[in-house]
Amino acid sequence: MVALRRLFRLSLVPALVLISTVLWADDQILVEYGPRLEFSLLGPAAKGDWRPEGFAAFGGQISIPLFRGPDILFDSNYLRFAGEAKFSTNSMVLSGETTLEPIALFHVKLGGSWGTAWKTPFASGVPLGINPANDSIPVQESPPFSAGIWKLWLSTPIILSVEYLTLDPWTRLVLEITPKIQYQAMTTAAADDAWVWLNDQGMNFNGFLLTPYFFLGYRPPLLWGVQEAGLFFQGTFRLGDIRSSSPSASGGWGSDADIFESGGRVRYALSPFQIIGLRFSFGEYITWTDGSLYHRYFGFRTYANKTLSFKEFTLTYTHNL
């Protein structure tokens, strides 16, 4: 029964959602795969204006039993390898992640991704390019495939559940605390170059980000119906030289501004083969003084404040093979 429950159990993590179909299971070693469709409505806190985005993805994973024991903290521990290819009309992202669960309370995740983008008649703007520190020069488009975005991350989720005390799966009220550090870089960008990814505001730099994530929710032990519902809170902190390059206190553009977002997420299984995911959030974004807004390049603007606004509404649908 434990193996069956884990078979259809979905773990949602930031940047990677895998909803999959079982290919085979032998002695609790599971190989799973499946396609996913994703539609997002992004608000000012995400891209600076309102815009829709759509993606199609295909992912797979293998889960190997590891550190198993009779106790509830050890009865479903695993080592998991996962990968995904994600496409839109003007972008491609390949990603992979390894998860080690030595105990139910604590996971270790190590992952990476590479993405590139290109111009199409269906999308305006520059999907991938350098944002030059010059008001008279527009964003310089980078050639797809020869230029791309690398991301590497390490996270250590800590999962606390009432179920560990009651031994009753219906009391699975969960608090998940996930410290995460990520390195991101555009292959053709210099250390102080800002770059654009998928028509955003071009305020990205090569370097490290700290993105702690908190989730409080309920995960009932169901094969269909509501499988997860809860609220989350996340912060984004720049690290390294970029953070101190133009701080808000000295009249800079706000390189030291810490950005926060919060929202909710729900996972609902229409059946073991049809699963819907929903995520919505509100987040902060930097605003600048009226006198500096005329500058095309954000680096010449003067920090005024942070504004809270709608960030995203994302709907995912999977029909398992």
C-alpha cells in the first residue's frame, strides 16, 4: 500500500513539476514519464507588464529505494533522478535534478538547466540578449543555441508533518522549509552585463541568488481528488558584487533590494491519469523616481520603492500516457 501511494504521489518544487506515468516498477524501483502542458498569465511583478505564456514539456524520473526502514521516517526514502525538456514557440529549456532523501524530514536536491530562445512572428521583443548600459543602444539580441542561460542550484528541503507524530496519513499537515542557492549565467555576458531572458526587464546578472521557500499546506493520501493545497512564501536575494554595485541607500537603482512573493498552490487529480496543478502569487518589484524613469537602461534610474502587485497565475494539465 505504501508503494502504491508513493507511485502516484507528486512532489512540487520551484522550476520543476513532474507529473508522470509509471513505465515499470520492480521491487519498488520506479521509472516514470509523462507530458505536461502549462499556461501562465504573468503580471507586472513578473515581467513588468501583463502577458500570457504557454509551454509544452516532457519529463521522466527514476526513483530508487534507499535508506529504507520500518519507521515512518524511513519507509519511503529514495534516490531520484529526474529530467525534463520544456518548449514554447520561442524557447527551449532542458533541466535535470537529483534528489536524495536519507530521512523523510530532510531532502537534498542538486540540479541544473540550460535554456535558449529565438525570435518568432508570434512574440515581440528580444527573448535572449544583452541589455547594454547605454540609453542610446537598444537590447542586443543574442544568437540562439550559441548563447544560452545556465542555472545550477542546491536546495535542502526540511519537511515537518503532523503525520510523523500521529502515524495517521490523514493528518498530513505539512510545513516545508527550503533553503536554496542558485548560480545563473548567460554564456555570452560579461560579469557586469545585464541580460534579457524571455522578454523580461533585462535586470539579470551572472552570479548567485539565495531563494528561500516556505510552504504550509495539506496533502491528503488520495489517488484522485485534492492531493495538495496550501500557501507559500519565497524571497529572492542577490549575492556577491552585483548586490553592492548600485545600492538603494546611495541613490542607485536598487541592486540590494530583496524581493518577496507569496501565494498558493493546489494539485487536483481528476483520475490517476489526469492531474491539474494551479499556482498563483503576488510579488514585489522595484519602482524608480519620476525624474529617472526616462532612462532606457535601468542602471541609470534612482530607486524609489518596492511595489506589491500580481505576479502569476499558472495552470498545468497532464494526461498520463
